[in-house]
Amino acid sequence: MREWNAKVARIDQPMPGLLTLSLRGEGSRGVLVLVTFPGALAAGLIDERPRGARAIPAVSQLRRHVEGSSIIAVDLSRRAIRVSLSRAGKSLFLLAAAAKPHGAWWLCGPDGSVVVHSPGAPQEAPREDDYLEPKSLAELRADGASALDAHRAAYRQQLDRALQRQIKRLTRKLDAIKSDLERAATAEDLRERANLLLAHIQEISPGADHFEATSWSGEPRTVRIELDPRKSAIEQAQDLFAKSKRLKRGLEVAPKRLEAVEAQLSQLRRLREGLVHEMPQKLAAELQTLGIETTAPKERERKRKRTGARLPYREFVAADGSAVLVGRSAADNDRLTLRIAKPHDLWLHARGVTGAHVVVPLGKARPCTPEALVDAATLAAHFSDLRGEPVVDVLFTPRRFVRKRKGSPVGTVTLEREKVIAVRIESARLARLLQSEKGRA
């Protein structure tokens, strides 16, 4: 292939941070690779096209404009790569820049106007004309292997950071479960105090801040019970009974939750240990199956701001084509449930734990199909503190039976009526649902 006597036969984005242009010349072939990870900007020419993900819509648009065009020149600066092209007598240039989290690209016309750009990229391409230096075919071929090595190293580094973030999150969750177990051990003590209050109800003065009574459980001993002067003794006994019941219920599920989180931590640590030897795209697919984001929260927020108004929910697609909306945070849960969901929509939430509000939009008099119900319940379980459990109880009810009490914490609601589905988490179903997320880069 003589100096740039080639046309673009195919363009792909097989992995984050990597754009490839398959070139064909007179009896020769090659693949121009553009690496756009921050800190690893590189370009090179290799023999075989890297395989990877299917084309996203933006890449499909890019193909329509670029495939079949002649390549004129490749220029490189410290921040961007420019590939000059010509098609049917019209000049185009593809600009790829190192930007967080995976880089960005723009296809521009001769006047610099943007024809199509990568998801999340700014509307205008950066101006690099004064800093670009031409790269010859020989230089690009010599840099091909090192460009791919730079991409693999940067991709591994990003995945390693994602693993570290998830390991830290699960470690905090593990500590919280252990604390729950320690608190659950006080359940019997709370029940005993409640019984003592009821047994001595006539002796407790209104407005008292404490009460002492003798416990005959085991060795006789004096028990001091702290009281809230604003509540009656009966109310406080009921509160103690309720708290004891919650703690006992937590004691029943906490060991299984502890075991599940420990298993997840062990799995993530094994993945991290094998990061050096595994191909990064294989590890990225495993993290995606586990529902682990590979970009930092700040980068995801920055990307959302660039792409437009932030929605309070993530949208997935059930097997029957129904949309399934999942709240992003406690405040977003309130927005999704109270402002966006319609009275006839189906509302779901993992039972007894903190988690996302999930809504299946339904038309009036249109029931939720069994398949959509299981898919939505699977997402409600996954985006809750019971993530990783094999079976999770999920509450569901029409949105009209969900209420928000005045003064209740953000994201907290009460249900007038509900049903429960015990959903068994199927890895294939969960992976399909996570892959179906709309707007996923």
C-alpha cells in the first residue's frame, strides 16, 4: 500500500477508547487504530482488525459518511488525531480526542461543521490546527503494536479502578451487615424492656424521662429504661416491640446477605488478580454482567450534563418490549414515583431494604405481563441492598396505592396495599436486562 493510496472499507469502535478504520489499497490491506483514552492518545497501523462490540447508532451514522472515502493524511497532536478524508470530491476530516472517560470523536465537513459525533461529546470539535503534525505511513506502521499496547494498558487501568470502587462499596456494605448483626443481638433485650414497661404501666409517671424495674429473667437485676417524655409508656412499649421485631427479621436474613456479599467480594478480588492476564474486553463484559459501572460517578455525571437534561431514572426494556424505569437515587425515587409515574403504572420495590423505586408504565386497563413483572422485579432486586441474593421478595402495587407522608425521609413511601413476588435471580435474565438499557454508551 503506497503512501495513502487507500480507501476506508470499514469503520468500527470495537472497545471503549478505540476507533478502527479498515483500509484497502492496491492489493494491500491495513487497519488504522486511533486510541483515545486520556493519557494514552496514540495512532498506528496494524494488520488485523480488533474484534469487539457491535456498532452503536452513532458509529452506524459514521459508517454511512466515511466508508468508501479515500484517506488523505493522518495528523497527530498531544490532544487529538485528525484523519483527512475525501469522498465524491468532498473533503471531510475525522477528529479523535483524548477526553474522559473513553475519548471522543467528531466527523466534520470542510468548514469545520460537525456532521456526527460520539455520544457525550461536546457539540463542537476542538481546534487543533496549530498543533497537528503529519504522520507518515511508515511511522504509523512502526507505532501500530505500541498503540494497541497503550490501549490495553489504559483500559485495564480503568477497569481496575472500577473494581477497586466496587470492592470498597462492598466492603462498606459488609461492615454495615456486621453492624446489623451486632444490633440484632439486642432484639431480646428490647423485647424484655417493652414487657417491663407494660407490666409496670401504672407506675410510670407521665413525662418521665426514665424508669427502673427489676428483671427476673435469669439472675434478678435492675433495668433502667430511657423514656421519651413526649410519648406515652404504651407508645414506647409498642415502639420497642416493633424495633425488636425488625431486628429479629434482620437477624434471619443477615447471615445470608453476609455470605452473598463475601462471595461477591471474593469474586471481584479474583477478577482483579487476573486483570493482568485477561483481555480487558472479557473482564469488561463480566463486570457488565455483574452490573458494575466501569466509569467513575463524576465522569458519568459529566457525560449526562453534556448530553442534555438528566432524567431521574434509567430505562431498561423487558422481554415483551415494555419499558422499565429504575430510580437513580433516593431523591430521584421520589421524582419518579410521585411526579412521573401515572396512577395505573405498576410500582415495585425490594421488600424491607433500601433500594430503587421501579416503575413499569402501563396504559389504562392494560395489565402487566408476567414476563415484564419478573423482569421488573429482577431489576428491583438488583438495584437494592439485596443485590447478589439468589431469591428476593419484591413488593408490587399500582402507583395509586403509593403515598408519601409529610415529613418522611427522602425516597421513603408508604403502601396502602401490595402484593409480593419472590423472584429468583437468573444471571442470563439479568444480563439481558442490563444490556437493554437505553442511552447506554
